[in-house]
Amino acid sequence: MPKVTRLESIPRWTWNARADKWEAAYNSALEWLSRHEKQPSRDAADAEEKTLFVWLKNQKQEYAATS
């Protein structure tokens, strides 16, 4: 069995952890927005909402910096 195949058979193996983390955060944002039908708030008491607010804010800042 080739080494690549063996590595990819490891549970939760990834070739790009950063991209996987971004994708997970994106999917969490989509799910949250679908459930709540509003943007997450900076002043939220809910930890998930606040985390998503920060992630979305960072995405906007990164976009602005590279545009």
C-alpha cells in the first residue's frame, strides 16, 4: 500500500489543517446564520455566536486588506 494511501487512512488525517479549519468555521457560520436568520453579534452572551462574530469580522478584514 502506498504511503499516501496509508496516511489518508488515518482517521481525521488532513493534508491542510488550515484549510480544513477555515472550512469548518465557514460551515458553522452557514449553519448558525440559517438557524438564527441574523448576523452574529459582538455583544452576544452565547460563546458560539461571539466566536462566529469574530471569525466573520476577521474574514472581512482579510478581504479588505487584500482587495
